[in-house]
Amino acid sequence: MKLSPVSAAVLSVLAAGFAHAETEPSHYEEVVVTANRIEQPLSEVAGSVAVLEGETLEKQGKTELYDALNQEPGVSVTGGAGRPQNITIRGMTGNRIAIVRDGIQSADGYGAADINDKYGRNTFSLSNVKQIQVVKGASSTLYGSGAIGGVVIIESKAPEDYLYHRDYYVDAALTYSGISNRYQGNHALAMRHGDGEALLTIDYWQGEETRNFNQDLYNREVDGYNLGFTHHYWLNDALRLKTHLEYFDDYAKRREGTSSIQKDDKWDLVSFYEYQRSQTRLASVGADYTANLSWMDTLEGKLYWRSTENITQTNRLMANDRSGAGILSYRRELRDEGFNDEALGATLNAQKEWQQGEWLHQFAYGMSVDGHDYQRPKSIRRMESSGDDLQADEPFAPAREYRFGVYGQDNLLLGDWTLAAGLRFDAQKLSPKNTDRIHGYKVVTMGSSEWSPSASISYQWHPEWNTYLSYNHGFRAPSYDKAYGASDHSFVPLTPFIIKPNNKLRAETSDSFELGSKYDNGQTQLYVAVFYSIFDNFIDVKQVGYDNATGSVIQQYQNIAGVKTYGAEMSVMHRLDDRWSVENKFGYVDGKDGENQYVRTLTPLEGSVQLNYQRERWDAYSRLNWASAMSRVPTCTTEQGKETECATTTGWVSWDIGLNYQWNAQLSASFNVVNLLDREYTRYQDVAGVTPSDTLYSTEPGRYFTVHAKYVF
């Protein structure tokens, strides 16, 4: 990739900064992760886990998934404020990525072909995040169905994270982000009384849709709030009871749009109004128990209920000159659509460590049981002078799913060797609710089960350097929308189709292999990994017949030939002295499916270079983000049914800078400028799998800034 003169100059400045660092180097703090259900230093984990600290997200004004995860190689988020957001990890996206918040899986997204273009995974707030861990690659041994491509583990702050050595804490924070003209206020109140600790968090935001470079997208007004309450009570030194309540509400309005496809003719749009809302209600009770028993050292149990409801209400007024005499006929169309995911479940996780001769065992085991209700209500009402027409429809039969899983994993340490082996068994039952047919097709109860093994071996060449080889199995049970999906699109011009259900789907599976090496002496961190993943029984839509009555192609979701992905990643962090440090990350993902087509959600060679400076009361950074051109794309189909090459992208470079200042123990503020040089570019992830004609509005925003201020009372 050829750099511009400005970009080259910036790199020269970075290099000059490195050369002039002369004071004694200091060391990085050790990062501890729990992605493998046991606490391990990040440098000793046999696999790729990216860690993002909540404090860093706060300083850089990152308020949602799409800007929180955009700096990690092999990881990206599509969408933005006011639009569905979905995480991609090493070529896998949508519901093939598990999101776990405080031990509870978040709601699915919904949309065609697993792109979740109707409703995304952004059904929670990030304002109270303590840490985000991104597990790259399959992890069903520990996280069950859905962790076929990776896991995003979100840990929220607890009362003790605020209280420290005090009994009372109050703060107020304000964030502004120019990417969506978003204003967000956050408040936290924590207190300790006797053996109890409580935390109340309140967040409110108001803004617009994430803008593109020309700011010519439909304008959405986005508002929302999040309320959270956590209470911990120590019955004694070993047993702690925990309660958590949360309510998330995010809604968007827009008054710009297009007319919808009508069966009788083309109608022109007169007025448009759309209202979207996403609500999540969450309640959990649990306990932590610590004791030196023969079968456990720590035990954590939780009972939870989560309900996520998404609605979209659209009101269109359209006109048509039916007579050809200039006399307009009017039609009002009211669409009411939704997607609901409700879960009730329980988890139990335990850890035990013991010495057996020269072997040190670190054993984690547990179980989970949960039930889910899924529904996709949909109705269309058309009103005109000739009368009303109400059509109720459900793209898939309402479904109830039951899951049960039990797992165990043992880490064995012997001298310089570390061996790990794990195994999980999952069983799933999927049943239609209240009906055995949809659109005339029969739907039946389905069951599936899966064994998910994992294994790794690592060798510590030196106290600061190790090499590892790991294997992980992933799976995703047949989903409700694919098994029970039935939808009539025979009215679509040129390419009419009908989708029929499939009661014989099998679980998707993956087998991921990774070879890596990690060096960490406290001053320098160098992590390198290469990976290879095989995905079998991928579920995708296929043409299975033709309906002569409507002239429509009949399609069905089926298990098809597998997908293979591979790539490499590297990250380097080096502390030059107690003030200067540098970071460099880059990665590459490639792969093809069974039909020799490139996987839609690959990533080009991309990365970032960041220079950090830290003083006692302030710190700053300068970061170059870059990506190479992307031409490894699959074949797309136009609206006319013709095959064409999907959209490609050119290479790009952008520059971000930021400053954080701590005035005193109470007041801090940060300021960031993103895309400082106001470059126009398009990320491949935002146009992956679409035709070139559909990329006109997919550019990244131009220059914008974020501001964050926080006061602790």
C-alpha cells in the first residue's frame, strides 16, 4: 500500500519520537483475563484474546459497539447509531458470534442470510463497562451454541469498583461524539452500608444516525436511556449474594424514506415516518461462594431472566395516477414489525486448583440450562378509498427453544509445559408454539446435541516467552428462523421467490486451529498468531424448486458444503520510557466456501500504529489506522437477477489524536479528533457482499471530535 506524503510525514514524526526517548523504561501492568473460566495473565493464554478496558473506551468517547471494537485486527462492527450493529470476528458474523454480558448471553439479531440487517446485537449500553474480552475463534467448549466464530465477553463494573476504600461514591459524566452528534450523560451512585454494597447507574443519550462522509444519509433522531441497579450482600466472609436489575430503551425516528413495492403498480412516495425501538429488561439473582473444599475453591451460581423486544412501525403515504388523467389515487401503508427474544435460565460455574505430584491442576467446570421464546410479529395495513386491507404475517413460526450444557476444562502445569483439555456436551430442543404449520408448510419439534472438545499445549522457552498450539470446536444449533422460516416474496419484481421451512437442518460446526507465540517482559509485548478454521454444515439459502402458479423460485435454508478461513495477526507494544510507548497491530483474514467463492465477511490486511505519551496529570496519543485494498470478494446478484462481482474497496489511511487531562482527584476531561485529515474512504466491512451500486452511502465519516468530562463528588 502506498502512503501519501502526509501519512509518511506522520510516520516520520512517530519514528523521531521513538529515537529521542532517553529516560529509563517502565513496565506495563499485567492484564488478567477470564475468557477460559480461570484467571490467567493475557501473556499465558493459549489463544488470541483481545482486551479493551472500559476506562480507555471512556477517555476516547466510544459509546457503542461500532466504535468500541474498530481498532482490533480481525474484529469489526458493521452498522452504527440508528442502524443494526453486528460484530465480525475472523470472517464470521451475526449470530455466529456469542455476546456474553456478566455471564448472560445477549439477544440474537435478526435479518436475511444471517446479516441481521433488520435488528442487530446492540441491545445494551456500554457506559458501565469494566472490561471487554474478545475471544477470536470457536469457543463452544466453554460458551456453548453460538460460539462458532468467537465470543465477546463484557464485564460490567460492580459496586466495589467504585467504592475502593470509601463508603460512598457519586459521579456525573458527559460525552459528546460528533460521529452521530450524540450527547450522553452518565451518573453512578455507589454506597456501602454494613455488609451490603449497592450501585445505581443512570444513562441518557440523544443524537442522530451515524453519518457518512457527505452526510447525505436519511436523518434519524436517536434517543434512549439505561437504568441499572446492583446489590451485593456478604452473609459471611465466604458467601456473597448478588442482585442485578437493568432496563435499556433505545429508539429512533426518521421522516425520510422510499415507497415500498406494491403488487399492482409503482407508487410514488408522498410522506414517510418510521419509529424503531429496542428494549431489554434484565433481572438476575446469584451467589458467590469461596471455600477450600475437595471439589471447589470458588463457586458462582446465577438465575436470570432477559427480555429483548424490537419493533419497527412505518407509515407511508403513496400516490399513483391510475387513470392517466392526472387524478391521483392515494394509499396509506402501515407496517408493524418486530422481533422478540426472551430467555429464562440458570448457570453454575466452579473452579478448583490442586497439586498432584509435579502437576498443578487448574480445573473449571459448570453447567447451564435455559429456555428461549422467539417471535417475529408482522402486519401490513393498506388504506385507500376502496377500503382497508390488513395482512398479518410471520416470517417464521413462533418458537420455543430449550438448551442444556455441561462442561469441564483442566489446565495442567508441569515445569515449562502447560497442557489444557476441555469437553462440553450440549443438547437443544426446538418446538413451534401454538401451531404446526406456517404458510401451509408443516413444522415439527426438532432436537440436536453436540460434543465440543478443546485442547492446547504451550511451552515456556523463557519466563518471558512461550509458544502454543491450540484446537477449539464450535457449533451453532439449527436456529428457529431457518428451521421454521416461511415467507412469500412472489410480488418482488424480476426475482420473485418463496421461502419454505426445513425441519431437517443439522447444527453448524467449526474446528479452529491456532499456532502462536507470546513475548512479554513487562516493557515489550509481542504476540503473533496464525490460524486456520474449517466450518461444516453451513446453513445458507438454496434454490430447491419453482412455483408455476406465481412464477417464483422456491428457496430453502439447507446445510451446504463448508467454509475455510485462515489468516495471521500480530500486535506489538513497547514502552520506551516512563512516558513514551508505541503500539502496532495488524491482521489479515482470507477464506473460501465450498463453491470456491470468497467468504463475504473477510477483512483486508489492516492495522494501526499508535504513539502514547503519559505524564502525571495528562496523557495523549496519536494513531494511524490503515487498510490495504480489498479485491477478494464473492459474486453478487443484481436486482435484475444478473451475477456481478461484489463491491471492492481501495486502500486508505486515517489519523486520530487524543488528549486526556486530570485536573484533580475529582475532575477529568478528554478530547479526541477522529479522521483528523478529513479523508474520504470506505471500510470493506461496511460494503461486504453488496453490489457496487449499493455502496454510494457507505463511506466513513469525515473529521469529527469527541469530548468526555467526568466529575467525582
